[in-house]
Amino acid sequence: MKADLVVAQKALFHFRMSRGCSKAGEPASIIYLGVKEGLTYIAPFVEQCFFERSSVEQEGTLELTQLGAFLQQAQVDMTFLMAPCDTLRQCYQSGDIVGVSRIHQEVDVSCGWEYVLSQLSQRENKRRVLSVEQGFHFDVSFEDEDFYYFYRAMHAPTMNARYGRFARSVQEQEAYQALFKRGVLFRVYQGDEWVAGSVSHIEESTRTLNARLIGVKSGAAIYRDNGAQNYVYHSILEWAATQPSINRVDFQGCEPFLSKGTFQYKKRFGTRAVIPDNAFGHWRLLIRVQALSASTRQFLINNPLLGEDEEGGLQAQYFFDAKHAVRSDIPFASKGIDSRVCHNLDHLHD
């Protein structure tokens, strides 16, 4: 036990402080602090949502024993701490907001394709019918040459076109060994032309197909606009629902904010939001507001956060104040999200 305590105390926490002009049009600063993974997932998202323009002012690491003092001394408008639950409990103060660190969105395919179709939103059902009428269809491949073509001509260009320097993916050889050789490549065609695809990993022990890499031909926007990329999701579900060895499709994770576009998009496929059964499932996100400025109010109101209710179920957390109503136009309704709560920011620090 003493050895475990020593290891925990020497665990490194990463931090990144950013400063710039907020979406509210005033000078402001925020800091991300916590596990390294948050530098990839949480920090870029909150910076994008909080700032109109910004730059990283300082970054580095510190040990657990330094965490409390660091939080007390941080002179920023908002702090985002992503860390194990025990660490957050030690740091928690009245007025802090706590959410999950990440969610996954899964579809139950164990009852067959007709059941999956019945769970799609009306919008997605219409899009599927239209896609078939436009000549979209798919097959699967286990051939190495098809994987390399997909990765180089579709996946990599798509990530670059959509995210640029913020693109995050799996390196080619890791994707080949860890995903493709343990999974399947979906190829989406329009007529005779291969226009989109996905590499999905199959986890036999849990009977799960993990949808991992996606891409369209040359990364061109036309294949997103014409429905080719959308049809990839339908292809994955249709194939998985016909495989007796697969019970669910995991469309993977996203940041725990309802304003995240991928969360709202994947809901249309009948997904269930879940806390993932991995390291992210053991971490939580604490948000501390130093001062309720126009910048911090705007961020919280415009980015409702997923947290947990008293029973451990997912709960949508909305924010409002005397001048700004709850953003009900950012919906939370989804399988797996049991309730919502609305916090009055004017009483956050009461």
C-alpha cells in the first residue's frame, strides 16, 4: 500500500495555460490540468469553444503533491481538471462543476437489422433510402492492398482536410496490425466507384465491433456532402447486424459536451451514450470558475456538460443566469442519458 501511495504522489499531471480573446470579446485565460490524454481531447475542444483567438502561454508538468497549491495559485478565468475520481474528490470545492471525462455511443445490433432500422431517427431513415436510390452500396474486404489504399487515399487525406494540425489518428502500421488485421474494412461505392470506407476493429471477447477509422476519396468535401461518408455508418450497422458473433457497434468516443457535433450526429443512429470501460471511465472532469465573467458564463451556457446523477446514470447539466436562458436548442435526449438538471450561475458560488 505504501508503494502504491508513493507511485500516486509521483504521478505527473500535465498543464496548458491559454490566453486570448474570448467568444464574449474580452481578454481571458483558461488552464487545462490533469492526465496527458486531456491535452489531446479536452484542452483543444474547450479552447476552441472558449476563445475567438488564443495562444498557449505556458505548459508543463507537476506532481500530485503540487496539485493543490497549483490550483490555489492559478490566476485564470476557468480551470479544467481531468483526473481520477479520488483526486477530484480531494480537490473539490463548493461551486465546482463535475462531469464525466468522455462518453462512447453504442448501438445494440443483437436483435438483427430490422430492429436496428427501427431505432434510426426519421431523418436517418430518409437519408438511407435516398442513398440507396442514388446508387450507394457496400462490401467488406480483408485484403492488405485495400487497407493501404484506404488509409493513404481516403483516411489520411480526410483527417488532414477536416482537422489540419489538430488531426488525431492511428499511425499506418499500428492501424494495420491492431485494427485491420483484427477487424474488417468497409468499402462504400457509388455505382462502380469506391468513394468512402472505414476500418473497424472486432473485439471477440465482448462481441463488439469498434468503428475506428473513416475516410472519403481524397478527403474531398463532395463525398461528405453527397452522403458517401454518412452511408459508411449505415454500412457498418447493416453488416454487424447480420453477424452472429457481434452484439453491438461502438461508434467510439467524444468529449462530454452536448455542443459536440459528433454527439448530436451519432444520436440519429439509435446510439446509447455510455461511460466507456477504459481509463476514461475512471477519470472525471472538474470545471472551476474563478470569476463569473461574461466569458465564463457564455462558455458554460453554450456548452452543457454530461455528468452523473446520484445513481451513477448520465445526466445532462445545463446552465443559465438572469440574462440568459437554458440552451434548450442543444438537445440531450438520447438512450443512456437519464435526466437533466439546470444550474443557476448567479448562485454558483453561494
